[in-house]
Amino acid sequence: MAIGIAKRAKAIKPSPTLAMAAKAKAMKAQGIDVVDFGVGEPDFDTPENVKQAGIKAIQTGFTKYTPAGGTDELKDAVIEKFKRDNGLAYEKSQVLISCGAKHSLYNIAEAIFDAGDEVIIPSPYWVSYPDQVLLNDATPVIVETTEQEGFRISAAKLEKAVTAKTKAIVLNSPSNPTGLAYDRKTLEEIAAVAVKHKIYVISDEIYEKLVYDGFKHYSIASLGPEIKDLTIVVNGVSKSHAMTGWRIGYAAGPKDVITAMANIQSQSTSNPTSISQKASVEALRGPQDFLAGMNAEFDKRRTYMVERLNRMPGVSCIKPVGAFYAFPNVSKLYGKTAAGRTIRNSSDMAAYLLEEAKVALVSGDSFGADAYIRLSYATSLENITKGLDRIEAAVKNLK
């Protein structure tokens, strides 16, 4: 048999968000002043009490292997969190701690997808969803949603997309990249379709704590026992507690699915970092008051960024209700030219803004929505102002 790379590996693209971040960092290393709107991580520091819990873990020797699926202490803290915040009751056998929410999602894909399965993914989508499906020999079925629909898949669209091969639907609320979220009524309607056809719901709720304008987050698993039995909820401490580098995510769901995920994890990564698990216990059980301050700051930045974008010629931006992303429509600028280049699509727009305006962001085609670009406002208001000034000037130069 000839040597070579597996077909599944060849089908996968590098993460566009990480690629853009790497390019921006390379330019900064050359001394170029780049404003980076590309990276999806809070610019706030991890809360001090959480850092101290990590330090204490090191000092007391909590630096060895833990059970592959996470410590009982952290599982208990996660169970308490689900009960307190979402009205959901789980046992420890229904919870798995992993190396970030992305790892949790990949474990799910490995545990439940087979060749021939179809997985419904509403677009715009987070970049890793389709590739994780492909890596596990299943087929992503992309269902387009529109700005007019609030970028939410309707029950009618879901029903139309379901086939005998459908294994799951992936929901992300609040959403990366749109910053929009599912209201309770829409979730109830989606749940009814999922229950009717007995398909899994993979509910990515990593931005749950970052919501604005009085929006109330609902977990679809909380809407009744039948949908709970079909839902795997994914969350973590990365976004809510500014702990992206600590790499702790978690999933909760049907015992057989979680057991399969735990078995896979035991043969791939083994346990998440012991130190990070101790810190995450403190994150979930300790004071939560810092969240109000972080959200208030994000809210200011959100309002400023969206208002500025909507004043730019040819740009329109719906106001997000969660996460820390703006997702403006820039398609009216397509066909225009500046600096010897014609802007034909979102990739051209992202390249133009990086090279000419020295602003890094992510093209919408990465998320299955080529009319848009994504900007993160998880950076200082000073940076946001400077970056938007540059974008505005670059947009005005397009003729």
C-alpha cells in the first residue's frame, strides 16, 4: 500500500481565524502597527481568585494525572453551574471535562458520527463545525440563514433539511460569528422537530454569559425531558472567565454519549491539565461579580463599533445581542477598486484591509457567509477607534 496522507486530513483547511491571527502577529513582529480585530478571546485578565487557585494547585503538588474525564470536584462544580444557571440536573456520569470547548465538540463528533451520517449546520457557522464533521467521515449539510431571520434556523427550514441520514443539528447561541442568539420560542420549535425525528442537538453555549440589552439565554436542553435526552450541551470557562489559555471546556448529555466521549478522550489526550481544573473549580464556584464589569465594557465597545460601521458608506451591521463580534455586511462594496485591486468577495476585503489599512479581521466566507466580515471587539476602545478610523478611510477610497 502506498504511503500518504489520509483523505480526511486532506479535506481539512487550517482555521482561518488562527491563520489571520498568525499573519497579523508576523506583521507586528516586523514593526508594523496592526489593529487586530481577528482573535476571539477576551482581552481581560483571568480573575485574581482564579489565578490564585491555579497557583495554589502548583504549590500543593496538584500537578499529576487526574481521571481522564476530569476530577469529581470539577464535575460537581459543573453540575452545580447547570442547576444554578440553566435549571438542568445532571449526574457525574453525564459530564465530561475536556481540553477546551473545541475539544468537547470534537469528542462529540467522534462519539456519534459515522460514515453516511448527515449533520445540519446553520450558516453563518463557527469555522470548525463543518471540518469536525468531515474529519469523522460524516457530511455537513449547510442550511443558510439570513439577517432578516436574525441568522437563526427556523423549525420549517430544519424540517426541510432533515433526511433519513440526519444524525444531529449544531446550534450555537449566542453565535460566533454573528453575535445573535436564539429566543425561547424558536428553540421550542426546533426542539419539537428534533424530538419528532429523534436527532441529536449539539448545543454550543460557550458565549452564554456574554449577553446584552436584557437578552435572556436559554439552553435548549432545559425545555423538557425529551429534548434534554437528545441534547449534548457544550460550555467552558474560556470566554466567560477570560481563561482561553487554561483550556477547560465541558459537555453534559446522555450517559451513553458522554461515556463514549470519555473513552475516546482516555485514548487521545487523557485528562485536561490538573492545574487548570483546580482554577476552573474556583471560576465556577467563586465570586461572579467581575462578569458585570466585563459585560459592561463589552457593551460599550459593541455599541460604538456597530454605530461606526453603520455610518460607513456601503456597510450595514445588525446589532449583536451576545458574544463579542460584529458581523457587518460589506457586499455593496464588492466590484469597487482601490490600490490597484478589485474587491470581489470577503476574502478580498479582508486582504485589502490588512494590507492597505493594517487592520486584521476574518472574511465571512470562513463562516459560510461571503457577504460579511467579522470583527471582534474584544480589544480596547482605543484600538477599536483606531481600527475603525482606518477601515472607514479604506472604504472611502474604494471607487
